[in-house]
Amino acid sequence: MKISRTSEPPVASTVEGGRVSRPRWFGRDVLPRPLPGRGWRHAPSGLAVAVALVLAVGVSVGATGTGGAAADVGPVPATSGACAPGWVTGWQAAAQPAPGNPSIGGTTLRMIVRPQVTGSDVRLRLSNAYGAVPLAVAAASAARSDGTAGLLPGTGRPVSFGGQPSVVIPAGADVVSDAVPLVAEAGRPLAVSMFLPVAPPVITQHSVALQTSYVSRRGDFTLADESAFPTTIRSWLVLTGVDVLVPRPVDAVVAVGDSITDGIGSRVDADQRWPDVLSGLLAKTGGDRVMSVLNAGIARNRLLTDDTVGGGDSPLTRFDRDIAGAAGATDVVLHIGTNDVAARRSAAEITDGLRRFAEHARSAGKRVFLTTITPSVTGAHGTRAAAATRAAVNAWVRAHGREYADGVFDFAASVADPERPTRLAPVFDSGDGLHLSAAGYRALAAAVQPALLTGSPCLADTSPVRLLVSGS
């Protein structure tokens, strides 16, 4: 097991008067609702929760365990002779803080995710990055999902952390589990279950998952069937990544951005976000063009401002966790800026932010691609001043983006109305004038040029490989 601490500012900065503001998106709650018959309550004090956590689980971690798997892999040239099995992040979600719902204390969370790659083992990344107190996970499991809360027969596996069946994640930290002998298949759902004996006052989650997950009745149901999970939620809690042991190294491209990358406007459980579509396009191309496409979008995210209560940390602030921290990540596509435009930031400020992000990514050894900002006629996004700022930023990206990045993808041109370029073409508009329809997200994915991406050189070798699964 690997444990790390994040460098984010203390979560106390988001707390006012002993309460944490609940993020909302266009007036709608984006956090899990209380379980039936149990309302939101004041959170206990940090000290009380910390004591309860230790009593409930009785084990904490302070060092890396020995039961984990090999270190993360990076880019592997096909000619290096290093095309051996290795780890790549097959799924991830960008983390945000949210007020913990007390009713999840003593229940089991079952998160449904779809990995982008196929491999023989998985390991889980759990996060308490924004927690003010330790977070106890008393038991965890991983299994193949039937697409809902059910587990495919015979696939349930208990998960350990440094050889232990439970873990206490320190405030501000992430942990990586030991390797779990479970076959992950690209595009097929996995169910990750975690029993939380005590609900934390602040929980780390991805608020707008556009994926149905589940909460059990009270008790440890980490290996139970779907009958134990009566409540649905549409956020990913605690789980921020799934790494997969692949037979040949697969590189990953991380899509970083705001609600457009998060997929707002597309259908729940349909995997219609543009990174999902891009993954399908790369898989269809095949060979060494295949990559794991990871989504690091956060609704309401801004390029220039950290907003941990609403839109999450800026891309540069969360770079180490969402990009550098992803196993096998070689490339990053940045699509952001519409919320900065709506906040009346100048074109010069936004282009400077794009430049700084690109330079940082390249200094970290990543290939980076900038995109133009998609059009909008909605509210503060659609004023005359906003349109002028967006046009100036897009003109800079087209003219100068390649001076700082490895390429430019013209997302705006791919979805703009030809008769009125300041707005989305009707077929690409989800209906709110800002977010895209499924067709719009397909258009964004089609604007990405696979030939410019690193790809996965080891996959150029088309000789057969075998998945060796231990314990099966």
C-alpha cells in the first residue's frame, strides 16, 4: 500500500460558522441526498470523529506497506525492451470536498466505474484529500459489476491495504490499495465497495458523476448482492482512481477541464462525455494509438481560481494529483476557460494561465494540448463582453498555442453554429446554450487528432499476450 499527502490548502478555509456550504450546480444539489427517513445533521467535532475512527477500526497507517504492487510506469519506448506488464490508471475522477452526509456512517458505499483498459489485477486509490479528520474504511472489495448494484458471480474480491483488511486514511492524504487479482475489461463496469463506520464532516468526492452508484442499509455489505443497496447516488465518494495491471504498457491521456469535460448535458449512465467518446475512437483505431483516456473535469472549474467549495481546485493546483499522479499518464488535453470568461477575467489573464499550465506540464515531461473555448449565449457566458473575451482567447490559442503546447484542438470551431459562431449549433446544444449534447461531445472528440498523441508504442506489437491472474 502507498500513502501520500496532498498539498491542498486546509479544508477549514471552506468552513464558515461551523458549517460547510453545499455546492450547487444551476440551483440543483449535486451531493448525495440523505437516506430515506434520515435528514442532514450537524457534523460531530473533528476530535470526536477522530477518536471514533480509531475505536471503530483499530488500525492506522503511517508507512508504505509491502503488499502493494510495482511502482507506476511512465512512457516506455517500444524499442527499449521494456514492453513488459505494468500499471496504468484505467479510471479516475477529479476530487472535490463536500459536506459529509451523517446518514452514510455505518453503511457501505458501492461505486460503479468503467476502466479504460484490460488487465489482470487492479488496485484502488482512495482519497481523504479534503478531510479535516482521519477517514476509516473498515472493509473494501472489488468485483465485476452487472451494470447496477449486482456483482457478477464469483468475481468479488476483498481488498487489503498493506496486508490489512482495513485502513484509516489521514486527513489530507490518499492511499493506494494492495493489488487485487481481478480481471478488468475495458468498458465493462467494476463495483468498488467500502464500509465506512463513521461519516466524516467533510468527504472527498466527485460531485457530478453522471453515473449511478449505491449506498447500502446499515452494515458491512462489501461482498453482498444488490438487495443490500436500496439507495442510489450520482456522485463518486472516496474512490478517485483504479489502476490496472496490463500485459503491455499502455499510456494515458488526461482530459482536464470544467463541466464540458465533466459531461454536463449528456445522459446519466450513458458514457457520452467527450473523453469517453475519444476512448472509443482510439480503441477503434487500434494498435499503438490506443490509450487510457482519463477524465479530470470538474463542473464549474476555473483556470485561474481555486474554488474548493464549488468548482474545485484549478488545473495547475491539482496537477500533481490528477495528472502527475496518474500511472502511465504521458499526455494532457486542457479544455477550460468558459467560467473564467463568465467571471470577467481578461483575455490576457486567461491566455497567460494557459501558457503557464502548458509550460508546467511540459516541464513535468508531459505532452500538452490546448483547445479553444466552446461558444455560449447563456447568462454571464453569453454577454457581448464575454463573447469578445472568448474570441480573443481563441484567436491566441489558434495563433500562438503551438508555441507553448504540443498541439491545438479547435473545439470551438467543431461545435459553433456556422451562421452565428458565438453560439453552439442547435444539434450540438444540450438545451441550455452552454453545455453540449451527445452529438456535441462526439464532435469535440472528433476534433482531437490521434496522430499527435503519444499513443502506446508497446501496443504496436500485435503478437498475442496472456493475462496471468493469481488466485483464480
